[in-house]
Amino acid sequence: MIGFLIAMISGALMSVQGVFNTKVTEASSMWAANAFVQFTAFLVCIVAWLFADRTSFRDVLAVEPKYFLLGGAMGAFITLTVIKSMDALGPAKAVMLIVIAQLIIAYLIELFGMFGVEKQPFSWRKAIGALVAIGGFVLFKWK
């Protein structure tokens, strides 16, 4: 149950953050807004680390394979693409497509056991669930 609630909070925060970031971009520029977003996220993480964790940063650098360290760089492009999609499509359509893309890519990662994730067998139920999500977007977009 706690995982469900945390996921719901995450989705809500991502939606609100996307709108906020789009508005900051409108007042400045794409990369200035993106840099500000990433910098403020960095500051929050450092403060949280100081009070809650204090794990050595050397532990982070010990991760293998090293390409896993690209997650932070991906964050800049995630912010960029969320801002661009919300500006082009509006918050609701953009978030629906983002979530559908996340669902499909996450399922493929599980299905093929990519990036060290335990491989899962194909499930028609999950494939149909993804198709229902796509159908929901089509229905939502339909005028």
C-alpha cells in the first residue's frame, strides 16, 4: 500500500513540476530553466544527504557498469522533454503520453531483462493493459 501511495505522490509531483518548469521556461529560456531546476534539485539532495544519509560518494562512483551513472544527465533531458511536451500538448495530454511511454519501456526492460533487471515472462495481461492505456489516450484526445 505504501508503494502505491508513493507512486501516486510521484505522479502528482511530476505533473505539477512539469507545469512549473514550463512557466519558468516561458519567463527565461529552456536551458536556463533546466539548469535552475537541476541546481535546486541538487541543493535539496545535498541538504537531505547532510541530515538523513551521509553515505560516501565513493560508493556512488563504485557502481558497475559505469553507464548507470548517466541517470543524472538523463534528468536534464527528461526536464527538457517534459517542458517541450507540456508546452506543445498541454499538461494532461503530455502526462498521459509520458506515462504510456514509461509503462511500455519499463515493461520491455522487464521482458528482456535489460540493465540487470530480472527477466520476466511475456504476459498478455500486461500487454493488454498497455493497449488499454493507449486506448485511453485516444479516447481522452478524441474531440
